[in-house]
Amino acid sequence: MSDEQPSAGHSDEQTPNETGKVDALLPAFALRATDADEHDAVVRALAGDPDAAAALGDYAELVELLHYSAEPVSPPPALADRLRASLDAAPAAGPVVPPVVSSPPRRQFQWPLWLASVTAAAILILVLANGWLLYELVGLRSQHAALLQTINNRDMLLADVVSATGEHYRMPAAQEGSNSWADVAWLPGSNVAVLRAGHFPKLTADKVYQFWLIRDGQRTSGGLFTVADDGSGVLVFSPPEPLDNFDGMGVTPEPAGGSSGPTAPPVVFVQF
């Protein structure tokens, strides 16, 4: 009587190689990123492997936490239109019914202690860095204000010197009912000129005043300036040529950075 040979049929027990493959598929399975064959292999393993089911529970909880960890990003305005067009062009499909998998026992997820320590240290460094940047910003603003005051004092002193010794050109208000005025003093020998303005309207932050030199209907920019709350301002400039060669002068409000030509009515104006 011959010995019985083992059956060549399929065994339900998993080999170590298959177990390792299933463990490697658990993260993708939790993210619903497995294909049909991989999905069936994981489902079969979960039915008889409590450790794999418990590990899947951890991955599922981590996936849930990831949903809230990403910073919300506004989609491009055209994305909704493209999605509607794609849905309209796609053929109708039946409802997708996900396979029913028994929920494995879920264990409470705990962040590793080292990760919590690193996060706390990163937050502390960020707070200290922000405090240092704020301190530096306050210091820079103070230095900027002091520098502007120094420049203004220098311009005022130069204006007093030029006004006392140079030639003068008075520009009266160009608009009815306005009491704005500007006075231009020029030192021909040094090619230095100073414009002093008074009672000018206060401009918004996106506007400046621009000084124009006029000859034969053409306007050449003499420089940009702003005024204080009381409407006073000073501009020190170097004329491109003697002021006697020009036919007139004027000042207009322009966008910050200046314009290639006047874009608004003049505040003050004089025709020689």
C-alpha cells in the first residue's frame, strides 16, 4: 500500500513572505491607494491576523489626523469650471460601493515623546525669532525717522542759504480759492536750486508732488517731494540748465514714483 502524497491544493496559511507583503500594503490600504489584487490580499490577511488588523487601526487613525494637519489652500478660480467640464464629458457610471471590511479594534494613537519635544523646541525658536525681528524692525523704523529728520534739517538750512543769496521765482496758487504757494531760489554759480512749498493739500500715501520746468510747451521733471501735515515741503534739486532758459514752472500731484508728464491740474504755476 503506497503512502499518501500531500495535496497540491492552495493553503489558507500565509507564508512569511506574504505576511511581509501585506504589512507593506497596510499604509496604502488605509489611504485607499491599493489596486484590486492588493486590496483582496489585505482583506484576506485581516480576517485571520489580529496584529495586522491592529496595525491597520493605527494607520487609519494617522490618516484621520493627516486630514487636519495640512494648511487649507484656496483652489484656483478656474478649477471649478474645469471640474464641471470634466464631469459633463465623462460617461455615466454606477455607484461605487466600497468593500465591507470589519473594523479592527482601534488603539489610542500617541505621539512619540521625542516628536513632542522637537515640536516644543521648534515653537520656542519661532517665538524667539519673531521677537528678535520685531525688535530689529522697531530699531530700523527709529533710525529711518531720525535720518528723514536729518535730511529735512539739511534741506531747510540749504533753503535758507539759497533763498538769502540766490535768484527767486514765485509760483502762486493755480486753483481758485487756494492759498497754496511755492518759491524757487537758484544759485546760478553752483547750479543748486531749492523749492519751498506752503499750504499744499496733504496727499495720500500713493501720491507725491512733482515739480515741472516748462519750455516751448515741453515739461521737464525737476524732482519729487511731499509735504508735512501743515502743507509745507522742501525740494533741493539741480536744474538741467539755467532756470532763465525756461518759460515757466509748475507743481502737480502725481502717482508715487512720478510721471513722464503732468496727469493732474497744477497746484501752483507761473509763466515767465
